[in-house]
Amino acid sequence: MDFRELDRYIDRLGPMRVAEGLAPFITAERRARIERVLGGRVAAVHVAVERPEDPYNAAAIVRTAEALGAMHVHVVDAPEDTLHARKTTQGAFNWLHTYHHPSLPDLLVALRAGGVRLFGAQMHGTHAVDALPIDAPLCLLFGNEGVGLSDAALAACDATFRIPMHGMSESLNLSVSAALALRATLGRRRAHVGSDGDLSGDALLRERARYYARCVDARTLSGLEQLD
């Protein structure tokens, strides 16, 4: 069951009811770990890849993003379930939100609806990655390994950014570039909000309910709904 299905389930019962109902079926140690993870989740930093040449590079970003505490990973114009490659992600997609967009306009609609600014990775970008504004939600957009971002994507970006390099090499692997950019941006966002994570209120309640639901089997979920 992916997060969209879980959300429909949570909408029916309410996030607090789901978490309270499932808590007895989850060990105290597991619940404590969930709380530690939720405390470090940063919802305001997204990452996206446009038309990846190697789908496994995009899948590798999912594992990195989850480990670093990001919550949203997008891919544009790629095979369905590119971000759900189990061997590459090691199941990391179960713990964050992944989005497969058929086209660039679909990504833009989703981001703009959430007030998310778009910054595109480019070798000679106008901003160093550690100078991007982090006072509001943003998405780091990476392009195809061979040709980079499309002209349409560059035109849609609020600005471009670069990862400073000091060696003879002129480029980095896609997943490595994303890892470096995410680490820098997430760190600055955490410093900005003065906390390891930025989840609170209803957003935190819903994410806790999602994680609890991930920890039990379908029969347990079904049983909780039947008690309603």
C-alpha cells in the first residue's frame, strides 16, 4: 500500500485514531525509532530528476534522500516505478513520498500548488548550492546525465545552482550530485528552523499515522477499520 492509499485510509479514520489504534501492535522500540526519524524529517526540501538516462541513478537518490531526512522525491518522464527499485533503494521508498510525473508541466503544477520554488542544477548555475534561499519550500531539480536539464525546465526554474568543484573533473555522478546538494540544503534548512526537522501539527500526526500503518500487515489495518 503506497502513501496515496494510506492517505485515503487515514482520511476515513483520522490520523490520531490510526496511530492510537495501531500503537499496541508496534513494539515500544519501533515506536521510539519512528519518533526519532520523524523528528529529523524536513518537508520543505524536495528533490527531482528530469528524464534520467539510468533509472537506477534516480532510485539511488531515493535511498540517499530518505537517509538524510528529506521527504519528497520526484521523477519526470521516466518508467513507472523508477523510484521503487527495491534492490537500489533498499526499501527506502516506503518511508518517504515519491512522485512519478509524466511530463514537466505535471511536476510544475504539483510544486506550485504547494508553494515550492524550483532550482535547477547547472554546471555554471547562478547560485552556489550553499547560497540557495531556504526560508520557504524548494525543490532541487537535476537533469539527464548526458544533456542536463531541458530548455523548458531551465525556463521554469526560479534560478539555477551549481555545486562548487575544485578538481580537474568537470562533472559528478547524478546521485552523488544530488547527495551533496541535499546534504547542504537540508543542513541549512535545519539551521534556519532551529530544529532537526520541520514537521509539526497535522503534518506530523499524518506522517506518524503513515509510518505506523507501514509497520503492520493489511489484516491489522482492516481490523482497525472494522472497529469504526
